[in-house]
Amino acid sequence: MKVLILEDNPFQLMVLHQMLNAFRIFDVLAAESVESARCSLAKCEGIDLAICDLHLEGLSGIELIRELATKREAQALIILSCAAPHVVESAVRTAREEGLEVLGYLPKPVTVNGLGRLLDAYGARAGA
């Protein structure tokens, strides 16, 4: 499985990367900005899963989510945020309207159990 993490906090980005490694997911693209994520995506042929923070310095994560959906660069999405529920719900609705499967939302800080639950959901869906 190929995963892109978009997270502008370097510590949280590292922790998410390590969590994915603990789940035996080693093909991970890590990006601290939308621009960095775009560069990484330009060098590969799409990803299976995007894990995106909604609020970043500069462009918001929703910009990348829209691009992932319209360009069909990702199969599924996990949203990270500490935003108000209505903001997250709006992002989920936007992603789904653009045709991107949303596995769920994880509040920050992300827990291993929360991430594992959504990865299991993706694995069950991919195996079906």
C-alpha cells in the first residue's frame, strides 16, 4: 500500500510515519505542505491512501483533497483535524462529492488504535 501523509507539524508527521511503519506500511510519502505533496505525487503513479490534515500553513488540506479526487490520484482518504465538527463534516462532504472515498476522521493527536481501525476498514474494503 502506498500512503501520502500531509501534515505540517514535523513531530506529528514523524509519529504518523512511524505508526504506519508499525502497521507494516513502508511505502510512505511524507509532506509538510500542499506544494511538497504535489511534488511527491508528480513522481509516482497515484497512491492508495491519503492522510491529510485540514489546517496547514498556506494552502489548506482541502485544496489537496480536491486535487486528489479530481485527478484520481488516491483511492481513499483519512482526514486529520482538531477543527470543529462542522468543519470536518464539510470537508468529508466535499471529498465525497468529488468522488473520493473517505474512510474516516481522526482527531489530533492521532492514536494507534484510531489509525489501526481505519486502516483495517481500508484493508477489508480493498480485499472485498
